[in-house]
Amino acid sequence: MELLMATAAEAADMLGVSCSSVYGLIAAKPLGSIKIGRSRRISVASIHNVAAERAGAELVEASRERSGESATP
């Protein structure tokens, strides 16, 4: 069975960041989460989306650096 929800610690491991960073992403809304009692669970789909967005942004930035483009217009 595929995991649908993860704890903050599991999300942090998946993203390679700290738990504090995960809670910051929850507050900023990129990570979708729900409360179950006193616990918070993060959607694994939103973890994958954040990872893909960050990887895409890093690829774009690396491409700009190689081509000599400025990151700001």
C-alpha cells in the first residue's frame, strides 16, 4: 500500500531539510497538511510537488548561470 500522508520528520527526510523548514513550508502553503487530533500529517503528493518545483528552479538557475543570463530582469 502506498503511503498517502507523512509526519513532519518523514517529510523532512524526503526533502532533505529540517523539521523547522517543513513547518515553514506548511505555513507558507506549498506543503498541504491536515491535523489529525494533535498530530499534523503532510500530503506525500505535495512533498513530491515541492521537491519537483525546487529541482526545476535549481535547473533553471544553473542554466542561466551557464548562459550568462542575470537571475533578475
